Amino acid sequence: MKKLIFIVFIFWNVFAFGQIQDAWVYLTDKPLSQYYLDNPLQMLSQRALDRRINQNIPLDFTDVPIHEPYINDIAEMVEVMAKSKWMNAVHVRGTYDEIMDLYDFPFVDYVEFANKSLNLLPKTSSYFASATNQKFMVENDNFPYGDSYSQIQLHNGHLLHQEGFTGEGKIIAVLDNGFIGVNTAQPFQKLHNENLILGGYDFVKRNENFYSGGSHGTKVLSIIGAYQEDELIGSAPNAKFYLFITEDTESETPLEESLWVEAAEVADSLGVDIINTSLGYNTFDNPNYDYTYSDMNGTTAFISKGLNLAYSKGILCVTSAGNEGSGSWQYITAPADAQGSLTVGAVDNTGAYASFSSIGPTSDNRVKPDVTGQGVFTVNANQFGMISAGSGTSFSTPVVTGLAACLWEAFPDLTNEELMQYIRESSDMYNNPNTQKGYGIPDFYQAYQILSTKKEYKNEFSVYPNPTTDFLYFSINDNLNRTFKLFDISGKNILNTSINNHSQIDIQHLQSGMYFYHILNNHQIETGKIIKK
């Protein structure tokens, strides 16, 4: 019997090696790194750079584009399906031998097969850390939500709207399976009239026709941005949007993870503030590619690693927990397991747990989901403009996404990390989280009130003039000495000195551009940016 099992094992591996495989090929370097770091507008928009500066996030190796000659060489050997500058990797398809032959290239670091049983060689290194034509207005404090009122009111989002915060000035990227009907259906007309849809791309078919594919993304977008009086008002009806198709409606493969990462990188480069992901992965058409619960640790799935990198760029990533709660899997799916994900489960309009909502914790025992939103009979619009109700964490997630945009509009100086934490802390189970609802249902108006109080009593200081041509001066509410550190756009510390309320610093020698600073006093750090003319 043992001999028979051994023969079967050999036969299976020979069979597997002869089949077309999906794999990620990680590269060793980026020869043009210094050029791009010295010329950041060659790889990121000004809005993207501003987000980095506002959150004191330096540029690094992961921002540099992947080296195209490497891709061209690989493409002569196997089919290149996708690429990621953040991971310095390409997604390829070929036979086992064809892919393994890529090790002959000196710039190939290691290969990771989607079929984990084929990963016989250890990784040599990994550089990334796992880490209407009018504005929506208040009219006598009455908003024409219609049946969509409950999904907003559950989070006291209507009170944020009444304060005038409706997502204006924030850009949300929706990554989904398609947006058919968004260009024609009436509930989306306001988005077009006010030029709130900034663009999009179909990464599956590699074309710019993003008003195509499936209707799941259409419904998700409607929950955030639709405007149909007395029927459906989105949770952030004045936000702007990019629409990216990353999910293939015809199949379920690891390639969709890579397409998501590609889209997230584009979203980052365009200066997007928030990414909504109402997708999740645990099983595939080829069961050899399936994940196990132990893989739900935030660092194994390619898409989860990508989300963590998006988070490291200052983007708030809001992700569906999954709809596996009443099935055999039960647990959250990738990328909901990522450390950088604000993962959203589902409740009904009374706040009761929805049995289909995927549960936590992650396999490394972190609280997931983070929060919950109404995912039972959530009002949405389809591709024909029909308003109806549907259920799933796909629908609870965009409710939270939109209200997060409203809160961030109110406090634009928050980092994505701070915003995420205030949302968690406003939730009704923050001191006693569980596996079904995480920290519970966030109260966005409570978060707004807490942040308003903190802003009012903050120990103010100022660095002026800003912009400046020659000197910096400081106004501080005490006479204590502090350490002042100045950084250029690449994150290089170019100045380190002591200051107090009467100090001045000569920066005439610096080149024109943006810089950011840290002012340190004991364990406290005040941060900001300056512009040198």
C-alpha cells in the first residue's frame, strides 16, 4: 500500500508539473530607483504626493515602477498576466518547468506558485513589510433618504450629513466586477452632472470601458454615491470616484488578486483617499490554489500583502468580511485578514448579527471583522436604475466607506491610521469585541464629536511663514526646547536642530519644493509640511 501511495504521489506531481500554473515571480532590484525617487512626479500625481506629505509618509523603493526590460525578458519565456511595482513582482502563467527556468535570469529573486505544493525552493529574501445638477444640501434638516435611511441612521451618519459633511473633496476607488449601467441609470445621474466620476479601467479585459462587466460594482457604488430622492441617498453622495474592474465574472483565479493589486497601485498614484473592496478570496476554480484558514494571517495571500502596502501609502482600505458565516468555511476571506484593512461585517437594521457574515479572528488571533454595518436588506440601485434591497457584507462595506469619507472630510489632517482607530473606538462593542461583530457598530457622529473636542483643545503651535523663501519661525505656547527635524520628499532627514518659541531657521539653501517636519518634545511628535518657494 505504501508503495502504491508513493507511485500515485509521483504520478500526481508529474501531472501537476505538466499543467499550466499561476505563479508570482519576484525580482531582485529596480535599476532606475534613484532617478524616480529624485523625480517623484514621474511615478505619482501631485495629489498622491500631497497625501504622503500630509501623513508624513516618505517615498521608497516600493513606489518605483517595475523595470520594464525585466518584464520583456520574462515575457519571452512565459505569459505575463499582471505586474506589481509594490511587490516588484509579475504574475505569470506557464508550465512548472517554464516558470522554474526563469531562475536562469540573474534578476529573478524567487518564484512563488499559487499551488503551494509546488513551492519546493525557499524564498531568499523579501523587501516588503507585512505590514441632480446640484450639491446634496440640507433642507430643514430633512434628507430625502427614503428607505435607505436606516442604513445611514444606524451609524448616525445622517447627523454627519446635517453638519454638511457628505464626502466632498474625498476620492474613493471602487474595485469590483463591473459597473454596467452606471453611465445610463437615473440614480447615478448626479455623479455625471457634477463630474464626480473621475475615470476608471477594466483590468480584466485591459481596456477603458469600465461601464461594463457585472452589476455587483454598480450596486456597491450606488450605496456610496447614488442620489434618487425619497428612495436612495448614498453614504457619501458628494465624493468623487474611480471605478476599477478587477474581478472576472467568468472565473475565479489568483490572477484576480494580482489585478486588484495593480488597480490599488493606480489608485495610489492618482491620489485616491479610500479603496472600497467588496470582494473576497478563499477558494478558486483550481482547488490546488485554495487558501486554508491558516493562510488568513494578513501576510500570506497576495491580495492581503497588496492591501497592507496600500495602507502603508496612507490609503484607507475598507473591505468586506465575506459571506461565509453560515457555511463550512465560516471565517473572513482575503484581503479582509490584512492588518491594514478596516474589515466590515454585517448586521440588520436593528444591529443584530447577520448569520451569513464571516467571522473572525484571523488565524494569528487578531480581531476581525473590525466593525459592522447594515448588510441585511441594504437599499441599492441596479444597472437599470431600479431601487431594491439586497444582503451581504458587499453592501455593509460601502455604507461604512462613504461615512468614513464624510468623517475624513471633516478632519482632513487625520492619517488613515488615526481615522481607522477613531472609527473602531466609536463602535458600541469597542471594550468587548467578539468574533461575529468585531468592535461592533461604529457611531460616526460620536467620532465626529470626540474629534471636534480634541481639535478645540489641542496644544496649538505654528511654523511660519508657509510658503516661505528664506526663514522659518515658530510660535509655541510654552518656552520648552524641542527637536526640529526636516525631511525632503524622499524621507531623507536633511535638518536636525533644537528650537523654542524664539527660534528661526535659515532654509535659503534648500531647493524649491515640499518638505515635511517633525517637532519632538519628550515622547510627543507634532508633524506638518512646508513649501519652500
